[in-house]
Amino acid sequence: MTKNRNTLLCRAAAAFMTAATLFASPASADAGFETWINSFYATAAKSGITKATYRQAFAGVKSPDPDVLEKARYQPEFKHKIWEYIDSRVNPYTRKIGQEMAVKHGRTLASLERHFGIDKTILLAIWSMESNYGAVLEKDERLHYVPRALATLAYADPKRAKYAKTQLIAALKILQNGDISPRELNGSWAGAMGHTQFIPTSYLLYAIDADGNGHKDIWSSVPDALATAANLLKKNGWQPGQTWGYEVAPPRNAGQYAGQTKTLAQWEALGFTRPNGKGFRNTDQRAELKMPGGAGSPGFLMTKNFFVLKRYNASDSYALGVGLLADEIAGYGGMQQAWSRPDGSLDIKQKFELQSRLKELGYYDGEVDGNFGSGSKAAIQAFQNRNGLAPDGEPTQHLLKALRN
């Protein structure tokens, strides 16, 4: 009995030492993070992750990714005003590139429409929203090594730890399946990957090898990425041939109905009309009223497909952005009504004008896309300094008037 007990103790000690030394690293590493990685292997092993895969995944990973924690505190679809969020994603630039991509990938998109029943403009809008038609994947500073990013969240972000552990195991399965090499397993701070930004568990559920090369590759294959997005929408109940929703001109008492669901015929009877003068299709279809801009702003009657889009991203702002951009790419025209913006702020056309004027005057050399990042703000400040204005870097009506003069 004593001998057996000693044997068991020795085996346990050996197992502990194996886990503890799985990733030997220099003293400069974050000791707590290293300990967490070593200890998490036991959980990963229960899901079938081999020691070789685990070593491969974490080779050279010595500390948490500080950028992940910073980005985790900032999610624009939940923090920006609705008009700011929509302006940055639904504008002449994203429409133009979407229409160009519709031509470039026309054969692929037509095939996906036939097979999955998802309108090509919806797939293009998702591609735009997720990775700016793949442009984000070309910017290394925006990408994170997925196992390190998820381990960082699991280790240092209690609010997201459960999510991160689940996604980390899924990412390790992707690596173990041979779909992607560790060098290419990059994504967002939260582990979303590829052209259409799938989290690892969703990738395992929906990934498609559309180009027929034997690999499910959403990182470098546009057909695979778009097919994977289409597969997600189809399996979550997308209704082919149906719209995502309608912009409506709400009557004066519209606020009391926000969040309610009725048939389109019932909404029409209550005074909700389309601002372009057209009627509703399928008036027996049910829709929920949403007024994301609050009282005095446009309303939207959201049909089932809107809520299917939310299976991609749970934000109302995101799903609305996809729907509006899809309509613009299709040539249906943009929103007919204006948001109730604060006094002095710019609408999307004015934002484009402001950037264009800064570029013409030599202050700005970036893309005219309506987004005011560090380059645009530096250009604004340079103009303000040269013209005796307070250098706050903010795009305003006052600044636009000064540029016009």
C-alpha cells in the first residue's frame, strides 16, 4: 500500500513538474501570466488539445498583451452616438468600395446568393463592417495573436474570463486541425478572425471551404470568408428575399410604441410611413419599432432578418449599419431623414467636405473617408494653429466655415 501510494505521489509530482515547466521562460516574463498558461493546459487537455499543439500555440508568449486590455474598455458600437457610428461605417467611401467589390467578386457572390439565399449586398456590408473589405488585415498594428489575446482576457479581465477560456480552447482546436499556422492565427483583441471576423467557436460551427482548396481559410480566401458569413446567417434563420427592415417617418406620439412588435399593416394604420413615399411589402410581416436616435429622430421597423444580423454582433447599431450599407451598395439610396444631431456638429456629407478641403489645402494626405482619426485631427490642428483658432482638433461647423473661407 505504501509503495503504491509513493508511486502515485511520484506520478503526481511528475505531472505537476511537466505542467510547470511546459513553457520555460526567462525571468523577465510575467510570472503570474506564465503560471496561468501552464495551469490552463489541464483544461485544454480535457478538450483534446495535445501538448504539442499547446506548446506550439504559446511558444514565445511571455506576457499579457496590454493593447488587448485597453481595447476591451472601448467598444464603439456601444459607446458612440448612433449618428457617429453610422457615419463612420455607412458613407460614400464604404458604398464606393462595396460596389467595386461587387464587381470584382461578382461570380463568387452570385454563387453564394444561389446556394445560401443571402443577398450579396448584405455579405458585402458585413465584410465592410468587420474588416473594411479586408484592409484591416493588412495593418499589423491592428492585429493580435489570437491565443495570446484570449489568454490575456482569461487571465486579467474577470468580466470576460469565461468567454475567453471557451474561445481559447476553440482557437487551439483550429490550430490543431491544421486550418491555419500559428504565425497566421491573428485577429482582433477579442479573438475575432479573418475578413469576416469570426470568433473561434463560430468558426468551428460555420466555416466553409468555398474555394475548394481543402482548407477553411477566412484569413486570406475571400470566397471562404463570405461563404462562412452566409452560412451563419442561413443557419440562424435568414429569410431569403426579405428585407432587414424599413426606415420610417414616425408620427408625433411614436415614442410610446418603441420596442413594440406589430404587423406592418398595423404600423401603417398608426401613421408610420416610409419617407420615400413607397409602401411596405408583405404588410402581414411583423416588425419591431426601434428609435435609436431618440425622440425626433428617424424610426426603423425591424423585421426578422435584422435580428438574424444580431447573431453576428448583438449590437442594434451594428445590425442597422449592415442593413443601411447593404441598401446603399444596392443603389436603393441612403437614409431619407436626418439624425437629430447636437448643434454645431457635422453630417456625413460635411465630414467628407471638411476632409477634402483639408487635403486640397495640403494639411491632410490620408483617405477621404469621413473618419476623423489621428491623421485628420493632426491636420485640423495644423490648420487651426495657422489660422489663429483654438487647436482642439475637432471637426465642427465653425471649422468647416473657416475652411470654406
